[in-house]
Amino acid sequence: MTLGVEPLVYRRLCAPGKSGEGLFDPPWDQINGLVAANLNSRDDACCDVQGKCLSRLAKEARTELLDAARQWTATYRDVGDWARPESGRVFLAGHQPQVFHPGVWLKNLALGRLAEEHGAVGVNLIVDSDTIRSHAIRVPGGSAECPTVADIPFDAGGPAIPYEERPILDRGLFESFAERVQRQIQPLVTNPLVGEYWPQVLRRARFTDRLGFCLAQGRHILEGEWEVCTLELPQSAVCDSNSFRWFACHLFDESARFRQIHNEALAEYRRAHRIRSGAHPVADLAEHDGWQETPFWIWTVEDPRRRGLFVRRRGDTLWLTDRRSLELSLPGSGDGGAERAVERLREHHRNGVRIRSRALVTTMWARLGLGDVFLHGIGGAKYDQVTDALITRFFGLMPPGYVTLSGTLHLPVPHGEGVEEEVRRLRERLRRLEFQPERFLRNTADQGDSVAESRRLAEQKWDWIRTQVTSANYRERFLSIRRLNERLRTFVAPAREETLGELKRAEQGLHAASILTWREYAFCLFPGEGLREFFGRLLPKTV
């Protein structure tokens, strides 16, 4: 079998629909086998990366990762002996430093539990190269019968720059966030976790002005109080490691081949999932006048707006550009070129240039170089099907398996059960009252003359319905049935008004339920005890 031409099988993943449910793919009791398979394939992963075997580069990368993660985490919470596992195993997860929903937070708790079971250390990567999507969270309020939703900001709006560069802009707004959230949600949830979470965030804000780091560290401190033993590290620190820079230089050196394989894998993914958008799950890499776009971002501290990074070879030199104002040089891949290129990247960083991996390369490196297993949410698992193709076709390796997990938890607010089915039933009843009013006559016409008239009209309608349609009578038949329906509706008008009233109340209940059962509400809106029960039900107990 030739790995480079094997078609990939794409899986369709859906979030759990009911509150309290979780998704684990593979199931928890089969993760042992996945980890064992990854360990075996890692030992055989000996492809050349700029003159260095990938397995050797991965060993160096793990050492750098653990040293940096222990140092980072120790600045705000205790790091025990568990952070130096004898097995040397590393399990990974990652997410943007957002105030995410409980189904995403499940990854962090599962990472700690899984690492504990396997004698590994869990490291959660804070993907701070992404731009902040929103400076507010949706918070419900009002009553259970008539809920409302408001966007509560935790900071002022600002330019679309990466979390790594994004400071807190409005300290007053930031410090009053928990109070405003509690005031909005108080009628529905009396003890949201924001009352415990936000003071931790504010404490971290005394040491760093970076918004994303405050949000992530406050959440990680809570996890420590819940005895979740994991380390964390910004993805920017990974990108600044020697091992990752070595890996990046390999992709720069092979940029044309990587771009071709990348775009072919995306095209295959879109065909398999019947996607027409050229930007989903990510955009194709472009080529302009010999400049090859790479799966990296580049910006400067002075101008922290992300731009695509393009590479072009001129003789023995690689040139890197954002196709605007930046143009940087790297030594080529000749004798000793990789070491010199890594040192040159370090020099560019000291001069304020930031080079960061995009999503596919972030998880590619995490799976190939940093860890023994990666925990994905549903979104990441979907786009990492493209990463599987890149690993197979670019490196000639079987891609390491990963775990996909997520969960759904609704706010603990009572709401009408079965209201969606009730709305469908009432809408169908209205449709029948409109086009089959004769079926409701016995329940509405209780006067003698009215009964006789309605029955006569119904018989006329059915005479027309039973009449065979011809080219000569089809218009007369259609107009006669429509006219008879209009006259029959006058006999069922009370039933129609009653049904309309019931439907209006049911639709109000459906609207209320859609607000109360939205699965994307931030974890800090839920009571802490309810969250712990949710995680405890889905994750196996430790021995």
C-alpha cells in the first residue's frame, strides 16, 4: 500500500443533542488501544526533517514543551511531581483563550483524567495566535416563561489582533464584568460560577495585561482547585521553540510541494462533505509570481495584524514576506543551513517579528512532535481530517490517532418539554383547517340549519374531488373546490381562532426554550456544582 495515494475516509461528527450527554470518539475504554498504536507508530516515524529524523526532533520538542509548560504554569498555580511523569508520555489538548461553553471545557477535565490514568502529563495549548472573536458573552435574563438575552462585554472592542498581542483596553469594564453578568442572569441562575471565576481572572490581571492570558489562567486556577492536574502553555511559546522553528524551516523549504498537497487535500475534503465554499474548513494556499503561501501567520509587534506568510527561493536563500512591507531572509537547506535558519528566525523574533502556525500546522506539530495523543473538539476533529491527509502524503507517515470529545449542558432553568412537537401539531391543524375544513364540522356546527348547510357544501366539495380531472374541467374544478373551502371555513372559524391562540402560546414557549437550551453559553454562567456533576457523569472515576 502506498500511503501517498490512499483515499481517506471522512467521518461526520455531531454535537450531543440532549443536556447531560457527551461524545467520545473512540469510546473511553478504547483510548488505551489508540495510545498504544500511537506509541508504536511514533517509534517508527523516521522521516527526514531538514537532515534530522522526526523521532529525534520530537524528543527534543517534548523536552522543550514540558520545561516551558512547567515554568509557565508555576507562575500562577502549584506544579507537583505529577508534572514530571516517569513514563515520559505527553497528552495534549488546545483551544483559544475564550470563555467557552461546558462542552469545550470537558476537554480540559478529560485531559487531566486521561493523563492520570496513563501516568502521563497533560498539556493544554492556549492558541493565542487566533484573533479575538468577541469581547462579550451572551447572557440570558428575564423569566423562564419570557427570557431575554443580552451581550455583556468584558472589555471594550478593539482591532482584530491576535490574543498574544491583545491587552485589556477598559479596566473599569473588565472589573465590573461579574457584577453585570450576575445582575442579568440572577432571575434564572442564582449562583453562577462567574462569582468564583472572575476574581481569579482579576488577580491575574495584576500580573499581565494580556486579556487572553487572564481568562485562561483564571480558568486553569479553578481547575487546580478541582484537582485537575494539567499544565498549560501558549502556542506562541511553542512557535518560539528551537524544535518548532526547525520544523517550520522544513515546511518553508518544501513550500511548493506542501502547497500542492494541502490544496489537493482540501479539495478532497470539500467533495466528500459537499462543501462549495472555498474558505471552509480553511482557505487554499495561494501562489503569486513564484511566492508560495505557507500555513503560517506573520506580523510585527509594531503592527500586530495577521498576514499570510509567503516564501520564495532565490539561489541558496529563502525569502519570507507578508507581500506588504516585510521581507526577511533565511539560509537555505545546504550544509548547516537548518541551524543557521533557526538562529536567523530567533534573531527576527528579537527584532519584533512574529511567525505563528495556522490551525492545521498547529495540530500537525502537536500530533507528530509534541504528544502521544491529542484531544479534539468536534470542530477541530473535522478539519484535522485534512491534517491526516497532509501527514500521510507530505511526510509519508500513518497519522497518529486522536480523540474527539464534546458535551452538551443546558442551563438549570425549567422549560417546556415537547414544545417543538406541540408547535408542529398545531401548525398542521391550522393547515387542515385551511384546506380540509369539512373534517372539523361535527365539532363546530351545532345548529340545525348550519349543520345541513355545512354538510351540503362538504358533499359538493367531495363530488368535485371525486370528479376525474380533464383538460376541459380542471380550472372549473380547482376554482369550485377553492370557493367551497372558503365557505366551509366560516363554520370552523371558532376552532381556527382557538388553534391560533394555542399556537401563539406554544411558539412563545418554543422561543423561550430556544434561549434557555442554547448549548454555547459560557461555562461561568452555570453553577459550579452542576458543572462538576456534569463532568463527573461523563468521565470515568479514578481508581
